[in-house]
Amino acid sequence: MNALITGTTSGIGYELAKLFAKDGFDLILVSRNKVKLENQKQELEQTYGIQVTTYALDLSQVNAARLLKNEIKEPIHALVNNAGFMEYGDFVESDPVKQREMIQLQNLFLTVMTQYYLPDMVKYQYGYILNVASMAAFVGLPKASVYGAVKAYILSFTKGIHSECKHRKVKISALCPGATHTLFAKKSDAEDTNLFTGYVMDASQVAAIAYRGLQKNKVIIIPGLYNKVGHFLTKCMPYALVDKVVTKIMRK
């Protein structure tokens, strides 16, 4: 069996790769950092005795999904759409190129990859798809408005295809993590926000919860009691109050 996982340089993606490898999946890992990919390949093959194929590719480019599909010859039994990034700051001052790349990567690429591989999973009545959304999918996210919007798309899209496939023996889940110890915060210039100086989960813990949830075919996976309570409160509180709380969380 083969698992295709994007965004495996570090963090949740790499921790998920370990879990699939532990269960005997051969891996196809995709990210931009060729050196890290090669190091991960050696470590995973030596530790788990599986085969790892790597592709160093910028998935935010328009033709990335087609290029990757043309390279991959193996059947895919598990697809993890994990690659993503965030740009911190007011939308009016943001880089339009980065915003388009965010939409391209986390919405268009994710959708096309799912469309490539889901039909065979349905045909053979076996497969897993894990789309990584965020707690940001449930609220408007000041200082990261486009990021919140693309994650809301991921959640909605995943819920739709989960419903379509729930009687076809294909397990499809959306992972909605909160703040997590990865390089994500530093890369997005958000590590000094209240979000990342408060309750932050370990990537390995998030990945383990995600993996178990996917096996159970949970449509929405929210790791951690703190995040579950936060999600519950966003459904109960007036939106004006939710917005006030989220705005404070996103401040530096």
C-alpha cells in the first residue's frame, strides 16, 4: 500500500508519515526541501523497513498537481493533503502573490489531487484521505483572513466528499488543529502572537489523534480538549464576542 503525503518537511506531516510507515505503508513524500526529504527517506526506510519515494516540488505553482501526478506511477491508497502556509498581517497590506499562492496550494491543488485519486479509491472500495484544515476554519481570522478562508474551504469540501463516500468504504477526514509546535509559526511571522504563546500542542500528539480519527472515519478531527472547548464556545457565543476573543488571540 502507498501513502502520498504533502508538506512533510517537519511537524504534523512528518509525524503522520511515521504513523503510516509503522503500519506498513510505503511512502511518497512531497515538499520543497530536497535535503530534508532525503534525510527523512533514509530515516524512515531504516526505521520501518518500507520504501520511500520523494519529490521536491513547489506545490503552490499552478501546474504542480499535474506535474506530480505525471511523476507518480504507483496506486495511491492514502492521500494526506497537509502542505500549507500562512501570511500574518492585515489583508490590505498583504502580498497579493502570496495570497494567490495560498489559495492555489491549499484549495486548488488539494482539490485536484483529491479528484485524481478518489475515483480509484471508490472503485476499489478502499482508501484514506486526510485533509488538514485548522481551527481557523470555524471563525473569521483577523491578521490571517485568507488563511482562515482557505481552511474553511478545506473543511466544507471534506465534509461534502465524506458524505458522498461514507457508504463506499473510503475514509475521509478533515483535521482541524489549533496551535501546534512546528516551524509554521516562525515561517508565518506569527510566533509572538497570543495564539502561539498560549496553549500549544506537540505535532506528534496531533498526528496520533489525526491518525486514529482517520481510521474511525471521523469527518472532523479536533485534537485536544482545549481546542474542542474552544470550538464548542464559538458555536454558543454571539459572533461579536467570538470576533473579540479571536482578535485578541491573534495579537502580538
